[in-house]
Amino acid sequence: MRIFLMVSLVFYFVNAEAQSIPANTGSNFKASDAKIFLDHHNKVRAEVGVGKLNWSSELSNYAQSWANELAAKKCKIKHSECVDANGRVLGENIFWGSSSTLYGTLDASTSWYEEKADYNGETIGETRGKKVGHYTQMVWRYTREVGAGVAYCPNGGIIVVASYHPAGNIVGSVPY
């Protein structure tokens, strides 16, 4: 009986995790790509002991709209207003790759993670010109949701936008 109960619990939690990404992701992300993207974020967050993020179709819709706008403007990188339709302030990471055949959606998350090498625990605003803000947003302890969108540039490039709520990178604070 005990073994049956343990197997049932494991089955439940494995399937519950797999169901965390809806078929309609809210963006051009395929559900399988969204799961890989979210799993990578959560692996990075686990390294520093902060809780998991949940996928948000609403945030994905916001990110997709901004990715589409940037793609329409030849993928010139610029942050959005970072405020959704409900007035919530969002965090935002943007990735651009020169070729959609060479780069995919996971490359965005891994490139942001690479900034960890330059982050030494400083408070936000004291990083002295280091480019660590993408990484610190990924691991911001109070952030609970992420959504992402992907669009393709006229020249064949790729743009990935991730929106986070609550926003991180609060000046004078540390991410974890």
C-alpha cells in the first residue's frame, strides 16, 4: 500500500509540473519551448535558493506584443513601458539573435544566465557598469511569474522578450 501511495504521489507531482504550461501559451512560444524556458529559469533560481516561477499566459501576451513591435521596427532593442493593462509594473528581459536558424528561445534564457559570472552579490545600483540585470531579474526572489514572446526580424534574426511580475532589480536591494 505504501509503495502504491508513493508511486501515486510521484505520478501526481510529475503530471502537475507538466501541466503548468497551457497549450495556448499566450504567445508564439510552443508549449514545449515554454516548458524548457521555464524549467531553465527555475533551475537557475534553485541554484540561489529562491522559489519557482509560474508561467503566465497574460504576461506572455504582453511580451509577445512587444516582441512583435520590435520585430516590425527591424529589431531595434528598446524596453517597453513595462506596465501591463492592469497597471502592474513588470520586469523585462530582451534577447536578440542574428539568425533564427542559429538561435532559439532557450538561447535567450541561457545568455541572461551567463551574466551570473559577473554578479558578486552587490546591491542593484552598485554593480559598477557590470551587465548583470538580466540575470538578477531571472533570480529576483519576489518575482513569481514569467511569460515570454518570440518574433522574427525581417533580416532573419530572432527577438525574445520575457516579462516578469513582480518586477525585480529594485535599486538598493539584492535579488536573493
